[in-house]
Amino acid sequence: MRKKILFVCGSMNQTTQMHQISEHLREYDQWFTPFFSDGLLGKASDLGMLEFTIMGKKRASKAIDYLTSHNLQLDIGGTLHRYDLVVTCTDLIVPKHIKRTKIVLVQEGMTEPETILFHLARNFRWVPRWIAGTAMTGLSDTYEKFCVASEGYRDLFISKGVRPEKIEVTSIPNFDNCERFLENDFEHRDYVLVCTSDNRETFIYENRKRNIRKYLDMADGRQLLFKLHPNENVVRATREIELYAPGSIVYAEGKTEEMIANSQMMIAQFSSTIFVGSALNKPVYCGLEPDYLKRLTPLQNRSAARKIAEVCREVIEK
């Protein structure tokens, strides 16, 4: 019998990353699941209380639609089989039955800044990792290997307490070949791009009125184009932009990477989209120093999925 691998998906970024990695592991019996949890979080998800997260039913439905459209085998919740390996994009939540299996963790994208919640979660075991967001990525130590985007991220994760021998610098799918986005048919060019956040949808304070006015000043008369976060309240965000920055172009859908490629300048918060801007040498305003952002930017090796698959193969056959 072929060894079995479970790929744990989530957002479309996570789901497509898992799919790309699986393409290089076809000798194994592959199964896929939307992101899930057990315990109280699992029950909260079932009750529809976590729709603002990757455990929400809306995100799960999108992942399932993608997986079924590519004829991939589904095991929702990962309970149909005993797996030889689990590949996942986050270790903020690790269900109990997954902990009994070898795990390869793959960095999804940009990690959030360290807040007081990060220090609480790192120093007190009774504080759940997920409460501090992706700043806690890698600190579960439940995995065999952790595939990361760059040497800069390797240094960052080690400084947080991740064991150096577990880290492999592979780059990450979706961000390892940003030049491909330069060839596109997006209808606009030479604007200032603003990628908004879903802070308010995840109960984080943001003064959107003040921020929009700041973006107008930064644009200095140039056309503003807003790409809304997929998790954002589109009606409210569009209304605010039309009120405080009339004449701006607003997109709720579309390929963000192509919008970045055609822009003069990019403004964002802690979003993985800034990796694309950095890799394409765009001026990026995101709260990080340009040199530091360059160190964090994923390696442009065009082979992240294959390299991660090699790590998975090494772990499963060990």
C-alpha cells in the first residue's frame, strides 16, 4: 500500500500552496481537507462563530470547491485514514489526532508583528497560540520540519525560539516567481495601489477615515487604486473610499499580484502581498524598513513547491 499524506488547506493561498506541493509527491496517496480544529474551537466553527477565520464555513466551502474542481481526494477533518505525513500551513492550532503523525509545516506568507499577546502566548502555556496570530507561527514544535520563505525569516523564527535544525529555507509557493505577474492584461497602470486589511472584521481597531486621508497625501495627486481584502465588508469599505477619496478606483475581486505589477507604488499593512511588491522592486510602504523587507522576501527560485516536496519525502521515508 502507498503511504498516505494529508494536506491541510485553509485560505485560497494556503490551499493552492498545498496543491502545488502535492503535484511533486504523486507517488503517495494524497488526501486534502479544509482547515479544522477539535475541542471548543471545533464546536464554535460548527456553530458558525468563526466565519472571520479559515475555520469559517465560507472559507471551507471555497477550499472544497477548489479541491473538487481539481479532482483531489477529500477527507474533511482528516479522520478517514491513518496518515504517514501531514503537511500544513499553520501550527497555531494542531488537532490532537494530527499530533500523532509526522508533520511538515510550511510558512504561508507574511507573519504579523509581535504584540503583548505574542509574549503572553510564548511565556504562558495556558494562553493559546492562535490568540497572538501568525506571530506565533512555528512555536508549537509539533513538526519535523518547517519550510520557510527566506534566510531573513529563518533568522526571525530562530530569534523567537524555533529550533534551527528544524528549519529548511525553501521559499514558498505563490511567491517564488513574482516576475510572472508582469505579463498581464489588467486594465490600469501607473497608479498608487492600496491593499486594505480586514482588521475590523477580526476585531482589531483601525481608523479607516484617517488612513484613507494619509493614502491621499502619499499618492500626491496620482490615481489611487484600492484592492479590498477578501475578508472585508465590501459595502462599508467602498462607501468610505468614495466619501474620503472620491475618484479612486476600487476592486473587491481580481488578481492582486497583477495590480501590484502594474502599480507605481504599493501601500499595505502586514499582508503577504507586500512580498510581490518587494520582489518586483516596487516602493512598498508597509511599516517595515526596505532593507529588512528585502531580507524577508521569499527567494525567487521558481522551485519552492518542489523543494518543499523533497523535504516531505525525506521526512515520510525517515
